[in-house]
Amino acid sequence: MSSYGISSVRYDAHREYATELKIHMHDGALYFPSSGWWKRDNVLRGLSISDQFVTIMPASGDKYQKDEEVHVVTVSGTMYLRIDNELVPADDLGKLLEG
């Protein structure tokens, strides 16, 4: 199992799906600089094999602090990335920076 932080998100034009997510590896104490943009399917795949993803927010300097746990909610057979358990057919990663 690996642990990752998500610091930024790019949504589709309708803001229904996250198309790309900016990922940071976590070593148990620190979130490392970004390892790049991952496609939504890669994050869903990681969650399906027990990788942990959390949203992270900028702290002092180039450090980040943990915010919300990201998990999958299935609505009508479609998987969505969410920080809550609402059965809403859209990804919701909270107050992450967009872009």
C-alpha cells in the first residue's frame, strides 16, 4: 500500500469528473514535491488496490498538510472520487486548487 497526497485538480468542462490530479508521494512524515499529473483512472486503480489518497493543502514554505481522505462512491454503476459519502454523480475533492 502506498500513500499519496493530491494538491490540485483539473476538472472536465462540466465539472463532473476530475480529469487529472496533481500527486505527491508521502513517506509517512512529509509530502514530497509533486510527482506530476495523474489521470483519474490511475487514482481509481490505486484506490482499488488499497493505496491511500488524501487531499493536501499548502502549509508553510513548500510543505503541505493533510486535509481530507479521498475514497470511491459508486452511483448507478459509475465510480466517483469524493471526500464525503454523498451519492452525488460527480467527483468532489473539496477545496483543492484547480488548474
